[in-house]
Amino acid sequence: MINLNVTFVVLFVSLSLHFFFCAFLGGVFMNIPKLKLLRHFSELFKFKLEYVWETP
């Protein structure tokens, strides 16, 4: 019974943290303009492509 209670508490805490982080990230991404976000992702993708291209 103790193991069942511990797993339930861990599951509840992980779910609440997951929902909190989803809401927090959603609020942060809503505040950022979409063009800025797209530009950031394109630069990140370009850097990743160049990094992959330069490594043997």
C-alpha cells in the first residue's frame, strides 16, 4: 500500500509540473512575436546544418 501511495504522489507531482511548464511556456511563446520566433528557429536550423556540414 505504501508503494502505491508513493507512485500516486510521484505521478501527481509530475503531472502538475508538466501542466505548469506547459502553461508557462505557452505564455512565454504567446508574448514573443511569431516572426521573431520563426527567424530564431531558421537561424538555429541554419547553424545546425552548417555544423553538420562542417563535421566529417
